[in-house]
Amino acid sequence: MTERSEYKELSWQGLWKNNPGLVQLLGLCPLLAVTTTLTNAIGLGLATLLVLVCSNATISAIRQWVPKEVRIPIFVLIIAAFVTCVQLLMNAFTFGLYQSLGIFLPLIVTNCAIIGRAEAYASKNPVKPASFDGLMMGVGFALVLMTLGAIREILGQGTLFDGAELLLGEWASILRIEIFTSDTSFLLAILPPGAFIAMGFLIAAKNAIDSSIAAKQPKAEAKTIERVRVNFEG
Amino acid sequence: MKVAIQNNAKVLALFAVACTALVSLVSLLTKDTIARQEQQQLLSTLHQVIAPERINNDLYQDCQFIKDEEYLGSNQSQTAYIARMDHVPVAVAITSVAPDGYNGNIQLLVAINVDGTLSGVRVLKHKETPGLGDKIETRKSEWVYNFNDKDIIDEKDLRWAVKKDGGMFDQFTGATITPRAVVNAVKNTMLYFNQHQKDIISNTTSCRGQHD
């Protein structure tokens, strides 16, 4: 029961309440720069997710042997090693995507969400919950990337999954969806300012949902607590 | 105190060695795949501008470095790939740079048949504005196919300009600088080829560092 609620709390934190993209606002540089298409967003999201899970698991596994004074350089070393490995693997197996993500792949090292999770959670908890935390934080970050990528791609070029073959191989070019065609694309959505504006709307939407939930909460509180507990055991 | 410093240093060194070992291992395992991918990428671009059925030599090996800042747009060495059918040259693909793009250099691959007409042009790398200048890519627009089969008389050939400047190539709505830069670079590459065709074709030193 306590373990299950721990995992539930981790998921809730990573995916919504403490989402690295929408709430902690960490890793904004890659978040805003590569989300011009959904494919790019998925690529960077998966790469970040992989690094986050690996680094969290490793850091948690070695936490007894790391002296407190030198923990940060060691965390950075481990994260940098994983990022370099992911970069090499993507260069070898998803060459086209590697080229379109360019400089933002090595920049995963500087994504504060990763070292943040290492310091705040992985270095104090066992391997299993630490990996799970990495997974949930990574998925949360990837979901924000993908939402932003989808919005910008639809507004900017009127397509979805453009260039999916770069990520998934030749067959994936059939995934491309043409929503509308226009000769003059909506430039603002593709350029960096569009990323900031879309991001602003996303954060606003999240806050609006949160406050509307909070507004309903006080009246129903006494009843819902009862029901939640029943759900847990059932 | 001293012991603590020694211990910390040891732990740090240990992790540095372990991480480096991991990266070296992955690098070693992926090295061949990466090299193959790069070669394939290059070959598939080359085959777009010179149809594969026209040639039967190893394009990847049959290449050489050329350098001409005025005509090829860069003080770096560029590469010329020579396409042959049964040892007879049919076309040469030259990498060149348009240094005056809207956002810096535009890297091009210009394939010219031995009779001086263009076989095809592709943009290898650019930083032009998405939605405006990036119509030079084949994914975004068919513009670059306009170069196919064009020829050039001499340096003063007035057709080699965008329509706005009285030439034969379309500019894009809202972006004239990009197509102007590309047209100019292709023109210069062709002029370079016309002057140096014999040298390029007769030179047998491969850019891969081996002799034919």
C-alpha cells in the first residue's frame, strides 16, 4: 500500500504537479528550440527520457560510495557519459534525425531537469523508485515537448509527423498527415517567438485546470477522501 | 582532512575512468555504422544529382579536393566527385558554398555534365529562415529542380539571375536574398568547372588518400 502510493505520487509529480517542462521550467533551451515539428520533439523527448532513467538508476545505485563533497562532479560525469552514448547511438541508427536535432542533443547534458532529479531524488532513494522517478519525469517532459511540437507543426506547416521517416525508417513516411495546405506558412509558429507564446498558453492552460480543480475541491473534500480510499483498495 | 581529500580524489578518478571507458566502448561499437551511414547519405545525395544508371564507378572513392575562394565561395577545400561510365567521365559533382545567404553559408552540391549542362543541384546545409528561404530544399519546394539541364555561356550570361534582376530563375515571395545567393553560387561553380574541367577529370589522386 505505501509502496504503491509512493509510485502513484511519483507519477503524479512527474506527469503533472511538478512537471519539469511546465512547472519547474527546466530544460527550456531544447524545449523551445527543437519543437518545430512533432518528429523532432519525439526524438529529443525519447533521448532525454533515456538519459534521465539511466542516470537516475546509476546515481541511485552508487549513492553509498559517493562522498557528499564531490557528488556534483560525479553526477555531471555520469550524465555526460550517458548523453554521449545516446548521441553516438542516434548518430549510428537514426542518422537523419541526429542531423536535424543537431547541437541540441549534446545540450541534454545542460538540461537542469536531469541533474535536478539526480540531486533531489535519485541520490537519496533506492534504485527502483529512482528509475521510476526518472521515467515519469522523462515522460512528463516528453509529453510537453510533443504537445508543443504538434501545436507548432500544425500552425506552422499544416502537417503532423512530417519527417517521421528520419526517426522510424522509410515506412514511417506514410504517417505524415496533411491537415491543410497553404503557400504562405504561419512563420511565427515556427520561429522561436512562437515557441515562447505557445509555451505560455500551455502553462496558462495547466494553471487554469489546476485552479478550477482547486475551486471545486473544498466543498467535495469530505466525500472524495472516502471514495479515493475505496478505489485504492479495490 | 588530507585523507578526505585523497579519498575524494580517488573516487572522482575512478568515476572518470569508468565513464570514459563506457563512452569509448560505445564509440568503438558504433564507429563503423556511423561511417557507413555518412557514406550512404553522401552517395544517396550524389545519386539524386547524377542518375545511378549513368555511371558504374565508385563515386565515393573517385574524388579530389579543389580550392578556389572566388568561384567556390569558401577558403576551405571543396570536393569534386567524378562520375564515369566504363572509365569515360560523364559528369562531375562539386560541393560549393554560397557565402551570401540570408543567414550565412549555404552549402551546395552542383553536378555538371561533361558537356557543360547542369545535371542537378541540391542544398546540403543551410540556415535560411524556415517558411521563407528554406524553399531551396527539395522537401519544401520544387524550385531547385529549375536548375536541371541549364547551361551557361560566360561570366556575363544575363539569364543567370533571379527574375527580379532580369534573369530566368524565380525568386520566392518575401525572400530574394536566398535564391539570389544560390543562383550566384551555382553560376560560379559552373564557371569554375568550365575553366578547370580537364584538370579535375585527369587528376587521379583520390581524396580518400589512395591512388586509383
